Amino acid sequence: MAGHKTSKKKNYLFLRITQDKYQLPLAVAGSVRELARMIGVSHNTIASAICHSEKQHWKKPAYVRVEVDDELL
């Protein structure tokens, strides 16, 4: 179909990072729940922190969501 866009599901990795200028990854997971299990916190804590940091553009977030290409997964 000409002009038909296929919607691709976006893929994300969720990271716990250092809160310094380097923002090095401490833990990496394919879902918020997986990251929560890895580091021993509630998935709600991570989801809330990511949401707030993205909306308010925090300079030193503890958790981030990174979009990745299908080819990298």
C-alpha cells in the first residue's frame, strides 16, 4: 500500500546509572520490572523516577530509559 506507514514498536533498555557527570551504567535490563528485581527496589520507584526525570529534565537522574534499534537487541 502506497503511503501506508507501519508502526514499529519501540524497544527500550532501562538503566540504573551513576549520578555523576559520567552517568555510567550500574545495571541494564530489558524492562522496568527486570531492573527492579536486579537491584532490589520496587518497579514503581523506577517507573516514577524515569517519568519525573524525562518530564523535568533532571541533570543527574538515577534511572534512564534508552531507545534502541531492533538490530541491537
